[in-house]
Amino acid sequence: MTDQKPDRIIDVPGNPRPDGARIVWFEGVGGRKLRACLSPATVETPRGTCIVCPGRTEFIEKYFQVARELQAKGFAVLIIDWPGQGLSERLLDDPQKGHIDRFETFMGALSNGLAAFEELPRPYVSLAHSMGGAIAMAAIGQKLVDVKAAAFCAPMWGLPLGRTQRYFIWAMRVMGRSNDFAMKPGPPEKFEDNIVTHDEPYWQLNRDLTDKAPELSLGPVTWGWLGASLDIFNNISKPSVLQSIDIPVFIASAADEKLVDNKSHEHVAAYLPNCEHVTIDNAMHEILMEKPDKRAEFWAGFDRMLERAGI
């Protein structure tokens, strides 16, 4: 663990830090410098630590409200900037490329981060969104992390891709194009065109953060990222792996989903021994950044999961 740039937190109005939040740097796979945020529990006897696993393009500051809500529930909170995202070390010379060589690099970051922060109160609970859901589920299935309950918000366990598209991804990797953009960066997004939230203040918060610190931003994915995603989907979807995960699980799908494949949620839920799966009506992909009533539905399911886990 290293204290490189320990105070590097991006602050904007309307997004207060969690109580006691501090930035700590640690080493990921290959010695990469990765950024994490530790926020202590605000109660005398913590319920444990919630490990927040963000989605693609996301970063620590986007989850400050989530962290404050978890603190209110009695948890300490750990949030990690994945390799290649946020202020963690980027993976390619072009920092805007959303790239990964394989998901084991993400999983190694999660495992290394927990090993670096042994002082965190037990038990561990995970809360994972989108791509973070693929990382967390694979890490849990491979016993790389020891959590007593796991919540998933619109997890990326599948993408709406056809057979031809999958073949093309494979071909681009074979031809050595893994580090190339799979699509060209487009113009700045307008709220009216976004496909992740109905809540404009949350959408604007993300813009405010990346406007203040453009180095937080991340562009489209590479062919390598797409190929690595297909690889991890195959791992996650195996019934034998899913049936071995006997902890309480909560899965929330967004009814207005346009990014991930909701059918993959049904498949995973069918094989998990202790799982509640709900679909939240009138919610887009970023359920935790949605309208208050939709967020409340997620937190109600999260609380039911904790009750099943005896936490």
C-alpha cells in the first residue's frame, strides 16, 4: 500500500464526501498504481464493510451518495477505481480507450485491494453495478473474495450481441486489433439522449465531475475489452459455478435497460441457491443514480438481503 497523492479527491458542489473518506493507493496486477477510497463506519459497532464495485467508465466520486447511505446503514465502505478508470493507472497510451486485457486484471485489483486493507471491519458485503457485477460475480465464484452477501445493480453478465457480432470481435482480436477502439468517440452526450438515468441532477453530477477533472473521463471500449467481456460471461454463466455460490444474493434489473442483457440476469438467478431477483419499473441502467423512488426499491431489496444474511 502506498500513499501516492493521498488527497486526490475531486470535489464539486452537491456531492459531499462520505464521513471520514480518505484516498489510499495500492498496487494491482503488474504493479499498477490503483486508487481506493476508504470511508469508516459512523457507528460505534460497525455492521461490516461494503465493497462497492463500480461499472465501466465510473469512478470513486460518482459513488459518494451511495457510500453515505451505506454509512447510514452502519457500514464502512471501500470503493476502488478499476485499472484503466478514474484516477487509477491507465492501461494504454491513449487514456480515453476503455480497455482491459482480461477480467482477471480487474479481479486481481479487487483481491489485492482487500488484502491491502486488512483493518476493514468484517463481515464483507459487496455492492456491484454493471461491469462491476461481472468482476464481483467472477471473483466470488472463484473464491477470490470472501463476502457474506452480494447485491448486483443492473449487472453486466451479458451484452445484446448477435452471433455475427461475436465472431467479428473474435476476428479483431486474432488480427491484433485488441487495443483499437471498437467504435469512434462521439459528440458530448445531452441529457435527452442518455440511456442510463431519468434523473437529470445525477446525470449532471457526472458531467460536473468530469468537467472539473477531465482525467476521470473514459471513452468507448476497445475490441480487447469486448473480447474479455465475452470470456468472463462464459465463466459467470456456468451452472456449476453459480450453484456453488450459497450466500444471499440480490439482483436488481432495470426495466428500461438498453446496455446489458437482462436475460442473463434471469439465467444467473435461476441457478443461485439463495437469490432474490427483481425488475424495477421505469428505471434505466444506473438504478443507484435514478429517481429517489427507484433507488428506494433497490435499497429495500438490499436490506432484505442483509436480513437473510443475518447482518
